[in-house]
Amino acid sequence: QVQLVESGGGLVRPGGSLRLSCAASGITFSNYVMKWYRRAPGKERELVALITIPGDITNYADSARGRFTISRDNAKNTVYLQMNSLKPEDTAVYYCSAANTWWGQGTQVTVSS
């Protein structure tokens, strides 16, 4: 049974930081490009960041570049999203995905004062 389980979301003030984690099981994690998406209320799902299999190539949405960092630990079957300088417009449910084939249930991030 494939599972992607996100954690680390929560309520944070503008300018704060959060680190999201996504733990995978039931797949050969090191075979998959991993991605973080988000869906804000009333908006389309947005690709936030992706990381290649060895982890040496990353790409970010313009809205995330310079503030967010995606990383992976293939030994732990986990992908991370470090989010700094958070803004209210970062409020969304964040999802991890293994190559758009497998999806987590999402974790809520709320940025508010």
C-alpha cells in the first residue's frame, strides 16, 4: 500500500518559517521525482517545487523561489519543504506527490497575524 504522509503544517505569523515533511512508503522512493503542490482557497492547484531523483536539480515556482527550499533524503524516504519569509498568500493546503502518480492527503499552512 502506497502512502505519502505530509506533516509540519500549522499556523504561523507573516515572516515566519515552517518545514514540511512528506514520508513515503510502499514505493521505491529513490525512483521518483518528488514535488510539492499547494491549493489555496478558490484557486487552482499550483506546483511549488520539485526535486529530481538524486536531488541535484530543483525547480521552484516564481512565488516560492528564494524563500522555499526543497530537499530529499532517499535513505529516509522523505522529501522536505523549508518555507521561510512566509506571506499570507502562502496560505494553502500543501501536498506532496511522487511524479504526479501518488499523492499525500495534504497539510494545512495558514499564514496570519
